[in-house]
Amino acid sequence: MGKYEIIIYWSEEDNLFIAEVPELPGCCAHGDSYETALKNIEEAIRLLIDTAIAYGDMVPEPRGKRLVFA
């Protein structure tokens, strides 16, 4: 798995941390803690890439940075 940019932020509305990967549209996850959101988004990235490969879909190349914001 490449180094995709990950953005993590607190959602007052959902009362959860939300994690998104801008380079992988639709790839998002959440968690009760920052660490859980990060763990969940890493799993979501793996699943998205594995599924794309299985179906012959293109997987965007990571831009080579991994940023995590809180």
C-alpha cells in the first residue's frame, strides 16, 4: 500500500473522528478515537485497492505524502 494522504478530523455532528483519503474518492472511515479512525481508514484503503485490482480498475498512484490532521 502506498503512502496516501489521510485527513482526520473531529465531527461534532457525528461525535466521531472522520478519516478521508482525497486521492481515493469515496474512501472514508470513522472511529471513536483518532487511533481507531486511523486504523479503520488504513483497512479501508487496503480493501479499496484489493477490490480495484480484482476488478481490473485503475488505482491512483499516491502523491508520496502521508499527512494526518486532527
